[in-house]
Amino acid sequence: KGKCPEDGWDESTIELFLHELAIMDSNNFLGNCGVGEREGRVASGLVARRHYRLIHGIGRSGDISAVQPKAAGSSLLNKLTNSVVLDIIKLAGVRTVTSCFVVPMATGMSLTLCFLTLRHKRPKAKYIIWPRIDQKSCFKSMITAGFEPVVIENVLEGDELRTDMEAVEAKIKALGAESILCVHSTTSCFAPRVPDRLEELAVICANYDIPHIVNNAYGIQSSKCMHLIQQGARVGRIDAFVQSLDKNFMVPVGGAIIAGFNESFIQEISKMYPGRASASPSLDVLITLLSLGASGYKQLLKERKEMFSYLSSELKKLADNHNERLLDTPHNPISLAMSLKNLDENNDAAVTQLGSMLFTRQVSGARVVPCGSVQTVNNYTFKGFMSHANDYPCAYLNAASAIGIKKQDVDVFLKRLDKCLKTFGKEAKKEKSVNEISNSNTGTEQLED
């Protein structure tokens, strides 16, 4: 049926299935006689076993989605993977998606592929409207495709950084719709930035007849991000949305899914990919989804949401204990931010030092964001880099509840963070007492004089 099985398969069943697919490829035929330049020959048995002898990859030289006659098993693997992934995207909340394909590139290069496909449809276009998100790969994806990003600064609403809709529309009017390749929006992101106002952006794109590409990097795991995409497509225009395989399905880095609501446009993007492609990302995600089943994946989504609530409540308690606060970012369903205002005021280097301390204590993924950091990416200078704004009011620390996180991860992180912050607290008290003694001595000396 081309759908993810409700209940996961055991490993021996999955291996039997993959071996069945592999023996359909010509390189595994007993009497095969190969005289071409690409015959699926592999020198190492270890490498052959690692890939289940599915050596030919996917697609043909001119089309990543095309069926390769001498690799029937690999071609079937590719078709099945795309079908199963489409089923999961629907299950996760984008019910009206019509087409998708797995591409063996991470999110940034997959976005570049989308922009290059749009180039042929809009030959006069040179700009991409991009509500700012401080993440290098999505910025570079536009540069690599040969376009000029038009950075729209976010607006601060409470603690949240949100899409400046007035600035987006004003820029479209100023540049002219024909000169704009697309609007490049974002769902999943680090707090205090929150997902873009997708519905409003989709309506603007429909009104001005401008394509809309969504960076949904780790959004499949969030029902809120998927709902935004579904609603955006319902009320306006979304041409394609791109998501990472590793972040959403816990597989090795190296693959992404390009999906959309117009099957012919998604096929155009797949045809733009030059040459054949590695089957590894497709193989990894198919094995994963067959082992989890739809029910297993739904359970992971449920657990992630529960862990987000737990992380949020416990991080708030810890922040209160250290005279800091959990930033109020209700529109961000994955990432949280805790202020580091006291740390920053007492010691300029303390914020970055906290990041180092956490890393050496084996806390990965937590980001500390100091105030006023400046970084140049492809000749564009970002002020306040990493904070998604030129002048965010305070330094802060990020933590995320992503798919696969366990209660133990949260508890250990909070314990180690608490210990690190207490270390700074002791140092600050020590410095304060030294200053008081120094001031006291100075006062005595002045009286004697």
C-alpha cells in the first residue's frame, strides 16, 4: 500500500525484506556479466554488507526519481521510501501534502536545489525575501544558488522575536514582485525566535504571485510547525517545504525531504538534481520507519511533547533559583531560552565561559548566546549574531526538547547547569566580599590621612 506499517517490524523481517530487494539488482545476479563503467562492483565485503548490497544508488543520470532497469530493487526501495515518508508527513499534520522525495543532501543544499528550480520559472528574479534567522546554512543556501538575500529583521513582542509582516510587504513593493524569486520562511528555530507567521506570509505570496519556500528543518516532530504549514497552504501559497532526515527521524546526517502541494513542481525539483544519488539516506529512513511503525513514531512525538513540558517547568524553577527567568516564548514548540542577565552583568566573559563549562561536562546541544556578538557570513555582517536580532535585551541559554530526548537527559542537564551557575555565584560573592574589604580599607586610610 506504500504506507508506513502501523506496528513496527522486527529486525530479521526488515533484513529479509532488504535482501529480497537487493537480489533484484543486476550486480547481485549469479550469472551477471558487467561490461559498463558503473556495474555496482564493490571491493570491500564490509562496505557491501553495510549497504545490504544495494550498491547502484537511486535514479538515473538525468533524474533522481527515475527507475533504473538494472537496479530494480534499489528503484523499488526509493519509490517505497518516498511513499512511506509521505504517509508520515500526513500523519504528522500536513494532511494535504501531495508529493515528496528523499534527497541525499542535508537541509541547506536541498533548499538550494529548490531555489535553482525556481530560477527557470522566474528568470528576472535576483532577490530572496528572508525573515532573519541566525543559522548559517539557510543563509548560505541562497548565496550558493546565486541570489541576494534581503534580510528582514524580526520584531520584539514581549520576549519573542516574530516576523515583521509590514517590512516584508514594504520590501516586496519596493523591489517589485518580478525581481523576487521567493519568500524563504522558517518554522523550527531557536528561542526566543519563534516560527514565522506562515499563514500571513502565504497570503502575501498568493496576493503578489511570489513563490514561498519553507525551511522546516526539524519541524516534522512538532505538531505546531506542521499545523502552520497546513494552514499556510490552505489560506495562501506554499510551494515546497524542506526538512532534515537526521533531526526528525534519528538517522545519520546526510539526507532531507523536499515536499509540497503541487506534484508537478516537486517533480521539477527532483529532475533538477544532476545525476544519480546515494541510496543510503533512503535506506536509513526506510529501515527506521519499518522498525518503528506508525504507532512507534506517534509515540515518539507524544513523548517529545511531554518532555518539552517537563523541561519547561524544571528550567523555570532553576532559573528562579538563580534570579534569572525562563523567557516567555509560547509560540516556539521545541526550543526554550533562559536569561543569563546576572551572569552577563557581573562578568563579560562569564556567558561564553558557561558554554565551555557545559560542553566539558558533556552537555551537548545547549547554546549560550552573549549580547553584541558580530559575525560576517558571505560578506553580510550580522549584529547580535545567534540571537536573531541586532540588540536582543539580554544574554541567554538555549535548550531544546527534540525527538528521542529522555527524562534522564533533562535531569542530568539541569543538575549540571545548576552546578555551573552555583560556581559563578560563589565567584561573584567572593569578588564582592574582596571589593567590600578593599573599599573598607580605603575608607580607613582616608580617615587616617
